[in-house]
Amino acid sequence: MRVSVAGMVLVNPVISASGTFGYGVEFEEIVALDKLGGFVTKGISLQPMAGHPAPRMVQTAAGMLNAIGLQNVGVDEYIERKLPPMKRYPLCKVIVNVFGSTDADYIAVIEKLNAAEGIAAYELNVSCPNVHAGGMAFGADPMALEYLVTRCKAVAKRPLIVKLSPNVTSIGQMARICAGAGADAISVANTFRAMAIDSETRKPRLTNVTGGLSGPAIKPIALRMVYEAARAVKIPVIGMGGILTPEDAVEFMLAGATAVQVGTANFADPRASERLAKGLESWCGSHGVAMVSSLTGALEVQGTGSKG
């Protein structure tokens, strides 16, 4: 069940996604953390952030909308209080999600994290608005994305994963930009910008008006994006988007993912990631798959006589 991603050897390819698993330690009495390949912290910024006012989560058909607003304790508090307890679970790789509103913000957070122990990698959240580019997300601006990844890679002392925004014309182009700028892996993809309206009150259901759509509703689109990104680059791709079952995880791996992230499912079942890891192992056993890594990119495209 072991897989290698960006220099990290994971006990299995299942990772809990950012924003759905807190800082990890909150789940230690519920989840056998060492049974997971790893988890991604909620986004960490230079200063603490309170996030958006409620309501900031809405259930939708086959998914959910969230506009949490990247609430977090800030990098200093994270290093001092949230990170140390994770040393009790050495098999569970800690990946820290990093964000900011300027390039300097990202770099400052990474430099602080470089001095901390127990972190396996960084994941850049590039779906954040760049205040120096009129509010356009880093991940939607090719030049801004290239500049950010290049600068972060130059200071990062650990593997750098870039979490791409799906709100772009070509996910393959953005993947190539990240690979060319030195990213060690990419995760595909973040939530889709969406909204919900209350027809009775004629008001948005979210205080922020729009939010990020996740869950099974986005799975077919996310799967296509993973397929396109994996064909565009040689660095590992971590797939996500509506993964609930072992079969879902297998589909993402066949499309080209080396590992997968489980997000929205954690809200319905806090043990979803652990159950999925166990279920994926059982699936491999029942289908004669000796090494789960052999699934990556093994999609057979009809009419070509070759794998995708």
C-alpha cells in the first residue's frame, strides 16, 4: 500500500484534505492517525484569522458549499501548540497548507515552518486573491503563479506541493507552470466557486455570497482535471474531489493520481479517511492488485490500444 509522493513515503495513498481535518490532533481520539498516509492542515497564515461570519457552510445536492474564510490560529501558534502533539504519530505525514495575500506572506510562513520539526511537506493554496494583482487568485494568473512557486521553492526546505485552483481555462497549463517553477507535486483541485440562494428570503445562503463547492457533485469534473494534469506533467499528482469510496480512489489513481485526498466525506464521517484506507487495501486484495502504486495512470483508453 506504500506510495512515494514528492520524496515522502506514505503508508498508503490516502490523505485527509486541508480544511476538513483541523490541525490533525483534534481527530486523535476518533481516528487511528497512523493508519493514514497523511493529512493536510487547514490553511496557515502569517497572522491569525477569524474567518467569515456565519452562515458559512451550506449543504447542497451531492455536496456542500463553504466560505469559512481560512480561519486559523496563525503560524506561530500552530508551531507552538498544534504541531508538537503530532509527533505521537510518526507514520502519518503532516503536510502544512500555506496561504497569504502576497508573495511575501507565503515566504514568511514557509521560513517560520522551516525551523519547526515534524513537518513532511508544504502545500501552497494558490486559490487566494493576490492583493498586488487586483484581487485575482494566484492560481488563475499564469505569471503570478510561476513567480509565487519559484520564490517559495527557493526558500522551502521541504517538498513543495501546489494545490491548483479548478477555476481556470486549462488545468494542464497551470500544472506545467508549477512543474517548470520547481514544484515537487501538485494537488488537483481546490473547490469550485459557487453559490446558493434562499428563494423565500431572496438572500444568499452564505454571508460571503459565494463559496467553494465540494463533494460528490464535483467528482466527474475533478477526475477529468486530474487526468489532464497528469498527462501534462511528470511530477506526482494528488487527486481530490468527491472521493467517498475505495472505488472513487481507484478511479482517481487510474486517471493518473499517485495519492488522493479525502475532504467533504470527513464532515459526514470523521473516520472517513481511515475507512477509505482500509477499504482501498481490501479492494486491491480482491482485485489481485499487489501494489497500489501500479494503479497510477493505468487507465486503458478505448480505441488507442494503450494506457491513458
